[in-house]
Amino acid sequence: MDKIIIYDKFDENLLSEWHKLFTLLKGDYNLSPEWCLIWYKHFGNKNRKLYIYTIWEENELKALAPFYLTGKELNIIGTKPGFYDEFDILTSSAQNTKDIIADIINKQLKVDLRLVNPESDFIKFLFRQVENSRLFSKKIYFSSLKFHADKNFKFDKSFTHRIKRKITSSNNKFNQKLNFEFEVEKNSGYFEEMLAQHKKRWTVFHAKENELFIKDIYFNTDLLLLSRLSYEETNTSISFQLSYKSFDRITITASSYDPAFEVISPSLLIHYHFFNEGFKRNFSVIDFGIGAHSYKHNFANSESIIMSMKTDSSFLRKYEFLYTPLKELKHRVVSLME
């Protein structure tokens, strides 16, 4: 018989079995034990208690959902601050998903789920349970689009011509050839250069704790790759891009560039080279992350909706069973007074 066990710490057996399940199912980077462990090391505290759902069958891990608990509210490991692009649970069984959600509802736990796909089994089953429950209401507080490209993706001819003109203009203006590195050798020099550029563009990198988290993931796991666009002769860095690797999939997380080279559109150039090289390296999907920015249409052949949602206890729903008898009592009182 399958059984649910909830973990409030990362023990060795859990991490070992988690890694096996993650590898077997080829999960996304943010479901890996390494990523969750490092995130919680940097951002966990006494008010954020680990609450990792697991389902076991004859001592074999079959499902896992990495949450932490604040009061009676479940949050996904990786939120507040948020450092991932989409969440699902780690399982191949729809029944396991239903069992975890049933347990959440039975315990009357609220959830705050940031960046989930409404087409996933997890969200469909959760919606169904919440709608059937008299204990909770739901609220969607964010929604956007997410762009993807697979191996069938091809750049539009007019966009390709535009990029080639940018490359020619760059070569002429700076009298140097561009050089693209899909994954630079890990060293503190490139990392610090990237960090300096990213801080100018992304406020999330301003906080020291966020910087230390990214540094830990980059140097102590194989999940994060750093790409670089530079000038060949002088080895001058133009642009950097951070991306997560998940087996045959890549998720682009953030790019930045030196403002001195803004005229050559460095972001477009590094993305263009990255997509071309990524598919040559047999990655099957490149995920361009959240945000319906117009330029992303040039790098995608599919898109999906992404959203954030909360469930909350509702007085009306909680005491809905009293509504009909109270309404009838009111009518009787009114009729007696007439």
C-alpha cells in the first residue's frame, strides 16, 4: 500500500531516493534535490518549515512535492524570493498527484503557488478539489505567457537577415569579430563580470543573499550554465546569459550586456547564437521563460499560460451548509410578522 510521508528535513535516504526519482523522470532543475537543498540553505528559517510531500511504495519513492510551511500555508521551495520559472510535482502517476492534493485539502492547508501551469495535472486536480470543497476559495493573482522552442523551430528569414546585418555592423564598428561561448569555463572572473552586468539590469541581483545563492548553484552544481558573447581579438565581454539545464531541456533565466555595446543589440545576438548552438548540442527544448515581451516571438514556436494562485479559507464557503436553513427561517419570521 502506498503511503504519504512528510519530511521536515533533508535526510540522507530522502536525498538519495529523490535523486533516483529525479533522474528517472528527468525532472526540471527546480525539482532536483541539489537545487532545493541549496535554496533552503540560503532562504529557509524558523518561519519557513520544510514540508516535503513524498509517496512511497515498498520503500521506493514514487512521488515528491517540495514545499515549505508558513503557519498553515504551503509555499513552493524556490519562492519568496523566487528563482524558478515553473513548478510541478515529481511523479509519473496521476493518482499520486490526487493523493497529495487530497491530503492538503483534508488538513485544511492553504497554498500559495507561484508560477504554475494551469494545464498540469497538479493544478487541474487542485482546482477540482477546491471547487468541490466548502472550505476554500481560490484567487489567481498573476498570469502571463511563457515561450518555448523545440527542434522544429526555425528563425524567420527576415529576422535572420536582421541579425546578420547586426553582426556585420558590429564587425565594422568595433573592427573585431564576435565570439560566442555556449558554456564558459567556470571561474570567478567571468562570474563576477556577469554579476556586475546583471546588477545593472536586474534588481533581484542587488541583495547579497540572492547573489550568494546564485553563486552556490553555479559553482557547486551542474544545473546552471553561463554563456558569453565577446570580441575575439581583445577578449572583451559584451553580454552574459544564465540558463538552467534539465537533461535535454534549457530554461533561460537572465541575460545582460555592457551598455557600451548597446548599439549592436547584444541581447538579440547572444540569444540568436544560444538557440543555434543549443539545438546543435541536442537539447530538445529551449524555454525562454515568463513574460510576453514582443522580441520573444522571434525565439519560439509555442507558448503556454503561466499563473500564480492562492487558496484561502472563506467564511461563506465554510458555513455554506447553514445558508439554506437560515434563509428558510428568515422567510418564516417575515410571514409571521405580516
